[in-house]
Amino acid sequence: MSEQTVQTNLGGRALVLETGKVARQADGAVIARYGETTVLATTVVDKRKREGIDFLPLSVDYREKVYAAGKIPGSVFRREGRPTETETLTARLIDRPMRPLFDSGIRNEIQVMVSVISWDQQNEPDVLAMVAASASAAISGAPMKDVMGAVRVAKIGEDFVINPTAEQMNGEGMTLDVVVAGTRDHVTMLEVESRQAPEAEVVRAIEIGHQAVRQVIDLIVEFRSRVGKPVLALDVPETDEELLAKVRQFAGERLIGLFGIQDKLKRSEAYDQIEVETLGFFSELEPDRGDEIKQALKLVQQEILKGRILGEGLREDGRRPKDVRAISCEVGVVPRLHGAALFTRGQTQALVVVTLGTDSDAQRIGIDDLRESEPRSFMMHYNFPPFSVGEVRPIRGPGRREIGHGALAEKALRTLVPIDSDEFPYCIRVVSDILESNGSSSMASVCGSSLALMDAGVPLAKHVAGISVGLVSDGARNVLLTDIAGLEDHLGEMDFKVAGTRDGVTAIQLDVKCKGLTPGLIADVLAQAKEARLTIIEKMESVIRAPRAELSPYAPRIHVMYIDKEKIRDLIGPGGRIIRGIIERTGAEINVDDDGRVSIAGSDGASLQQAVEEVESIVAEAEVGKLYKGPVTRLMTFGAFVEVLPGKEGLVHISELANERVGKVQDVVDVGDVIDVKVIEIDDLGRINLSKRAADEELGRIPPRPAGSDDDQAGGRGGDRPRGDRGGRPHGGRRPDRKGGSRGGSGGRDRR
């Protein structure tokens, strides 16, 4: 194949597709460039049919080569390892809009692989990877129903921007992030994160995005017309209408009877029994057609489900289209946890637990990632154990679905959670364990997380709730189903998840099995979802309306303070000696940032307070008029030096030792004495002048000095006995070996 290139201007930059130069043994291979970000996408279709499966064997893999950012992996092996969370989520982003474009009856394995080979740090590779994957599949000869395009739309200030740069996305003005994928006439996938955007604003962004999607599709169609291979003639069995009619006649009435069974497990058991009876009935009439009979039985069940909803407005569990299942909310359900909630909606139940940690608990990302990420201080994890659906299967760690659902819930909550804020300086981990599932467990996780965060005392401004809306359609009629159950998700046309507050949307995720949605239908979905969301929020507010005023007694206590950056060295000390000493004495955890932010965490109030006082004493500056208690460090003929703060001395002149005339300094104080002093002056050179007499007066130990008394005691200096070589330092000077250091608590001083 000769090299071919097409391009278009999208969002002010060139989108370029190339083929024919690399990976020529793949059925379809495309290099896509946007700015200087470059990805390679390949599609390979196995020409042999895979036997013994009842699903479309499409696999999509996305990998970010670390060399794309000019980095060497930081792992022990210095090579890319298992997919990162970003890679997993992007693979899902590609898979979700592509899967409906293939006939579900295909049993030939199709593999789409996308690799990021260059990243310019401004144009994110995720949406470019979607475009490249679609283009590689389009030219591969794979039998696809349509061509898919994708773009990102962001609202920045008052403008909607197509494919914004990383700098624009990270700016303060960004309030809405929408990834739109679809065909020329329909939207087939949405991924949205926003700062409580109104529904109308979200619809507007989708409309703008879909217009740009058409431009991308035009480019791919032109590309395919030049280099596309003939469409592969794969063996896709057509529905045997005669067999379908026979199964309908035998099992139709039995399947209708299932719709009176409310319990999911009992209904599943009844369906299994119908399947056994149907297979037994046809075992002699239609031998060796068991898989076809099972498929026909599912089609009959789908016909009945759609017919009841479209004709009678009745769903499998007896609800009307807009009805939300019964909801139960509880908080504080498990002792000793920092925050916990149990959210139950119908037969979907999530136990959500919040754990509060310190800066050291934040997730460090970036060792094997393209991006130099900041520590992640808010984490949302979702677990879907097999018992939640009455199944037995091995536990292999979180799969793509679990990672995806956790990321969606995190998006829904992220804009409301005070992340990296001195208002609430905690690392927050939220874990949703699904205990029971019959549809939309991810949205139950959003609701449960909002409850648990408030139970933990996290200053969440308002509740966030989520609901999933389904669709049943016969092409002419559309019925939207609020709060879809598992069977409605399985047999229906879409799963449209919407999360938000009373004031707007925070996250959306849309997947479809039909041709897709129009912007008008999307607006209807958002309106119906909002109605349900407000109902759920009312239930949640009846249990806990605002965050608890006090944290759990088992949660760590954190104090944040800011110090002069010049003091960081004093706090840390030589080789970390000073800060380690504080940690060892108090048991507290201390983290110091380069900007002077000091985070101090203690397991209890006493250890925290002791650590705070020690840190403050090291970085504090003496203040005129303030009392201090400190040891006498050395004597001179003209006065005594007292350490008022670690490493900071001041002079008590002989005239300020007492009310009466003092002959010799050592008549009043000696080295090692711990005395109270008052700062009476700090001169232009930073030298500290102290008064023991003024401190004693303020503490009520001596009466005030009479007015007009003689303070001149210069003549008393001649009687001082020699004290040896003290280094000849001037009045108020610091000892070099004590600069910024801590005394380690010696002398029993009471730091004030």
C-alpha cells in the first residue's frame, strides 16, 4: 500500500491521519497527529470464527509509551508494566462507542490497539486515540455499521472550546469538560465532568461537540475511500424467524409470568427453569440448536419487556417509567470508622467508607506515567464482589469496570470535595463495596459516598446524588426509564448515568446499544434525571443534611501552619536532626513543603499540641512586650544573656535585673538559671533587649519601680568576675552552632 495522508483543521490545529508506512501487516494501521501528539492505532480481525462464545469478542487496548514524554520508566525494571488507571480508562473510552458499531452476532476476534508514541504535553492523547482507533477499524475491512468520530469540548469562561490544550484545561476558567463520540446523526457516548453546570449548558456543549464530530467523520470517510480494504464477509448468523416463532409460542406466556416476580434472584431462578423446560421441549424437534434456542428465548423476553413498557407503561418490577425504587439511607453504620454510610435503592446496596489520612497517605502517580502528576489526595475506589449478584468467581483485583465506575463516582464528587485545601488538610479515601446489585451500582456509590463524606465531617458544601436512565424504543416510540434495574440495562437500549447536586450536573456517562441519541433526546434524559436526583437528595438530607461538626475520635488531627521559607532549614536541622527529634518526642507526623507549608498530624490532641508548640518555638520570632521563660546562657559584666527561643538570645542589662541597684550580675542570676523575661526592645540590627525586672512586675512578684529612680548601674560592671572566653560576640548575637536548632526539650522550659 502506498503512503496516504489526509488532514483537517480542528480547533485551530491540524488533525492528520496517515497510513501505509508502518505496521503494514495489520489489517488497518493509522498514525494520527494533533499538534505534536502522535498515536499509532491498529486493527486486526481474526479470519477464524471463535467457537463456544455468545458475545462479540472485541478487545481494545490503549498504552502510553513513557518515551513519548522523553522519560525513562521509574520502576525497578525500567519498562512499562501493567496498564495504569489512565490507560484503563482511556481503553474504556475507546471501546464504549466502538462496540455498538459491530454486529453483536460476530464471533471473530477483533483487536484494536492504540499506542501513544509522542506527547507534546499540550494536546491530550485520549480523544486522538479514539479518532485513530476508529480510522484504523474503518480502513481494516472490519464489518462496521457506521463510522465513529470523537472530540472534547470544554467551557472556559463563556466560550466553548474544541479540543482545548492542557494549559486551558488546567486553568481556573474551565467549568465543563465533555467528551462526545458518535456517528453523523447520533451521539453514542458521553463522558462529562463539570462544576455543577446547568443541564441546558451541558446540552449546548454536546451540540457543539457533535458538529465537530461530523467533521472528524468526514475526514475518516475520505481516508477510507482512498485506502480502505474491502469489507470482510464474516459469518454472522441471522435470526431464524421460524425458530423464534416456535420459542415464542412455547415460552411466551411463561416469560410474561416473570414480570410479577419482584425479587431479582427468584426471577432469575424462574427464568432458568423456563430455559431448561424450553431446551427440553425442543431437544428432539430442533436437535443441536441449544445455543440458538437460548438466544431466541432472550429475544422473546426482550420483546415482552419492550412491549409492556411501550404499550402499557409497566416495567418488569411493576414500576412506571419515572418511578424510583424504594431508598434507604444510613450513616455511622460501622463503629470506629472515620465515616460510613449504607445506601440501598431497591436491590442495589453500597457500603461506603471514608478514611482520613495525612499528606504521606496521598497517592503518588507519575513514575510510569506520561504526566508529572501532583500527589492525589482524594481517591474513590469501587469494588464489585461476586456475592453481590449471587455468583462464584475468583478475585483477581479490580477490573476495567470497577476502575471505570470508581473514576465516574470520583468525578461526580471531586468538584465538591475540598482537595488540597488548608480548610480541610486531609487525604481522603472513599471505598464503595457493593453488597447487592440490581442495576446502577455506580450511582448508588455516588449517593453513599456523599453521605459517608458528611458523616466523616468532610466539609462537603451540598449532597451529590446519581441516577441512571434507560431507554426502550421501537424506532417510532421512545420511553425513558428512571433508575433502571439490571434486566432493563441488559435488554434495553442505553445506560445514561447522571450525577449532580440540586444546582447542576457534576458527571455524566453514557453508553448505548442502539444507533445513538439526538441532542433533543439527551435534553429529555437530563430533565428526567434531575427530577429523580432531587427526590434522592431529599431522602439523603433527611438522614444527614450537613457535615458533622466534629471528626471521628479515631481520625487523625492535623494542624497546618505557614512559616518563612528561610526558616525551613532551621526546622529541619542538620541532616534532619531537629525535625526527627520532634517526631520522636511527640509521635506526630510532620510534612514540610518548599513553600513554607507545614502540616502536623497527631493521633491525639495532646501529641499534636506538643508538636505544634515545638515547631512554633523553633520558627518563632521574639515580640516586643511578650514574656518568655528561658535559661541564662552566659554572664557579662554588664548583664546576662538569656535564650528566649531556640537559638535566639537576648540581653538582660544589669539595670533590668531587679528594682534595686545590682552590684554584680551573678548576685541575681547564674548560668543555667531559668528565668522569666520581657522583651522591651528589638533594635535595627535585630538584637533583643530583655528585662527580668519588667517580667517580675507584670507577674506580680515585685512592685513597680518608683518613678524617677536611678537606673544607671554602669559603675557596677567593674566588679564582675572573669567568665573566660565567650567568643567576644556582641550584644544579642547568636551562637553559630545553635542557628535554628532545637534544644531537644532540655532545661524543662515552658514554651509560651
